[in-house]
Amino acid sequence: MDRPQRWRSRMAIVGLIVWAGALLAFLPGTALGWVDDQSDTAIPRRPSGLQDLIDTFGPRCSGLANAARSYWPSQSARGTGGYVYVNPYIARNVDYNIRGEIEAEHRNNAVDYGVYGYACRQIAGSTDWSTHSWGAAVDTNSARNPMGQNFWDGRGSNGVDFGTYLPDIWKGPAPGHRFYWGLNFATRPDPMHFQFVTNY
């Protein structure tokens, strides 16, 4: 093989590598370039109590409360993806950090239906407004983890038990993502529920 042919062959290989890298960078579900964002923008201050919730998230049932969205597998039914709507205050935390981590670790099967965010409604059996009405909460794997159940059923959409993989991503202080887990509600546990406010 003469020099021009070797040069063209090498350039073709380099071009193929660059093209493949660019394609992988834009495909969903790849781990390339994902790093958990622990900045104050991605994981902002978590409010405490009703007034702080209102001051932080704005009015309930407003356009702001559902102005951001995140695409989740098995959102409305097992194997059926869809969007979950939240307040922009927690958008980067929910979409980039939490969804990004699940994607990067190839754990989409840990998600089971349904996954829900914003809903203009009161707490079931109460006259108090749900944190969902501010876009400040996400229900995850709700079919397996109904309100009142005092444990977390970690089986995913493929039937495998992923343990507390999902709650461990949602809950707790840094390096977690600071959501309060409804399983810890004193009067009525709600294991599917993760809210970005305490004392409410």
C-alpha cells in the first residue's frame, strides 16, 4: 500500500471514530459525559414548611408548577415511556441528576409504572393541598408502592428486585438529591412519594 492510500485509510478510521463518538454523545441512555451535578443550581435549598414551600415554588396549580418536564421509562404503564412535569426549581435535579444517573447506570428497568409529577389536587383524604400541586414532588413506581404501605417494593419493570436503588437516588442530603421520602411520614407512609420540602 503506498503512502497516499495509507493516509486515506488512517483518515477514514479517524473519521469513523469521530463520527461514532458524536453519535454516541447524542444518543439517549449513554453514560458519556454525565457527571452528577452537586451545584446549588442543580440541588437548590430545600424549603421547610408550607410558607417556605410557597415562597420557593410560587403559587400552587400555576403554569410555573408544571413548566419543566422529564422523560421517564414506564411512566404511565409498564414499558410505556412518558413525561413527568415538575416545577423548574427542581428540574435539573429531577431530569439531569436523577434521570441521568439511572440512564448512566443502565438501570431503566428499575423504574416501574407509574411515575407522576405535577397534579393540581389535594392530599388523598385531606383538605390540605398536595406538594404535587406546586410541582414539588414525584411519585415513583407507584403501582407497587401505594400510600399506606409501610415498606418499599423495589421490583422494577422487569420483575427484578432492585432493592432501594431508586429511593437511595432520590432521598437524603448531599451527595444524595435531598428529596424527602414519603415512607417516613409519621401518620400515613407513602413509599412512592418523593417531595422537595420537609415539615409539610
